Amino acid sequence: MLLNYYLKELGIDTKPGFLEKYLKAPSLIRLKKVGYFCGMDYASKDIYNFSEYISRYDHSLS
């Protein structure tokens, strides 16, 4: 998860407690299935070569 990467970079071992209610909110959970790159994940790998899938959920948390 992208959030874990940022927490590690900041030297934080665990997610802050105040985030828990947001992590479980239905309006945020639905974003796990929506790609951050707006469909570019399915474009030609010769032109767009993303190293990993990033969802809108991951982006929102980071």
C-alpha cells in the first residue's frame, strides 16, 4: 500500500489512529477499484510503463 511507503519514509511504524474511520468509509473503499491513471494502465506498455497499479484509494490516503 502506498500509504505504508510514505509512513516508512516519515519514520512512522503504524497508521495514525484518526485515519481508521476514513479507511473504512464506503465512499473511500469504492475508490480501491478506480485506477489513478484514468485507464492509462491499459494503454500500450511501450509508451506508458507504470511499475505498479495505484488506485484512487491509495492516492487519497497518501
